[in-house]
Amino acid sequence: MTLSKPVLTFLLLIISSSIYLQTNAQANTTQGYISDELPIFVHSGPGKNYRILGTVTSGSEIQITGNSRDDYSEVIDDKERTVWLESKYVSSEPGLRVIIAQLNSKLADLEGNSSSISESLLRANKKVDQYNSEKTQLNNEISSLNKTLSEVSLKLKDQDTSIKKEWFFNGAIVLCIGLVLGLVLPRLSSSKKSNMGSWK
């Protein structure tokens, strides 16, 4: 059976209108969530007398179309089905399951950041330990240099005292020699004079 051209055109128009309405309905939706603890039955229309299309799970993300009637709301579920369910199960706030998932995600991020901070802190502590070790080594070297400097200063002081003593003894010897010469030479010269007088 072949359809006439006007009938085909009419059918195409209906199909395209249906696709347009569905696309337009999705574009005008708002984010929502299922707020019950148990799976909720969804229907093809606003009431329990409409055909059951399946269930939606608590905490599921849905798109709220804004259509509501007889305490039922039209939504697009997570399987892209346009369905109706009781308005009391529809919420604009995320359910406990979504909140827990978000908190777990944030907790995982915090644990990752905490691990990164711990590694940075460990590296910083290693550097501090290294700097403290270098500081201790430098302090030991400074103490050794100060000890060497004290020893050298003491040796220089002893050397200076020894030089002074040596000069003092040398001066005393020269003085003694001078005294001896001062006493002996005049006698020698006087004895020479007396000997020369006796020869005359």
C-alpha cells in the first residue's frame, strides 16, 4: 500500500513537530533530583491510572520540564525518558546520595592535596636537617679555627717573651763584658806604664 504525497507530507510534519517539541521541552528544563529513599514508579501521564514506564532511583538527576498536574510533575529522567511522577518526590536540591558522592569527591581531592602538602613538608624537613647538619659542621670548623688561633697566639706570646729574655741576657752579657773591660783595661794600661818606667 502506497501513501499519497499529501499523507506523507502530513506524517513528516507530525514527526518533525514531535521532535521539535521534545527538543524544545528539554531546552526549557531545570536541574532536579529524586528525593525519596526507594525507587519511584514513573508513569506515562499525570496519575497512577497511566501506564507505568519503569522506576527512577533515589538521588537520580532529572530535568524538570515545568509541566505539572494533579500533584504530578513531568520530568526527563536519567534515561532520557519523558515521564510523570508524584511532585513530592521531585526536588531542586540534590539528594543524600549525590551529596555523599560530592563529599567523597571533595574528600579525595583534600586527601590528594594533603598528600602533596605532606610530601612538600617532608622535603622541607629534609632541607632543614641538611642545613642544620651544615651549620653544625661550620660551627665545628669555627671552633677548630678559634682553638688554632688561640694556640698560635699563645705561641707568639711565648716567642715574644723568649725574645725579650734573650735580649735581656744578651744585654746583661754585653754589660758584664763592658764592666770587665772597663776595669781590666785601665789596669793593663797602668801596668804597662809602670813597666816602661822601670826600663828607663
